[in-house]
Amino acid sequence: MAELSDGRRVVAARVRAVPESGAANAALVALVAAALKVPKRDVELVAGATSRVKTLHVAGDPAALAEMLRKATETA
């Protein structure tokens, strides 16, 4: 977890894919899907396609996703 200068708390992630033709966004979706143990089709980039700060929507049970996110961020 990280905090932006405006106070928003975010999950920080890095991918090796270059930001060309959506490759980095696709890599981020795959990374989040793997970390939350959901299919890639359940993770959608909803804002920030060309920005460093992105908003993702993850479909699924909110309680289960929150637990997976907690586990993923505490081991990072």
C-alpha cells in the first residue's frame, strides 16, 4: 500500500511490460488477477489507461476480495 500526495491510499504495482499498445495495462490486469486469485476476465481497467495511476474494477465477492487484497499487500 502507498499514499499519494493528495492522501489517497493505493496499491502500488510494477510491471516489466512497456507502456505501448496496452501491454503494460494488460500486464497489470494479469498481475492483479493472479494476486487476487480471480480470472483475468474479472479484472477491468476502468480509468487511467494512459496514466500512472489507474482504477481497476474486480468482480467477485467483496469480502473474499478484501481478504485476498489484505494477504497480497501484507506479503509485498
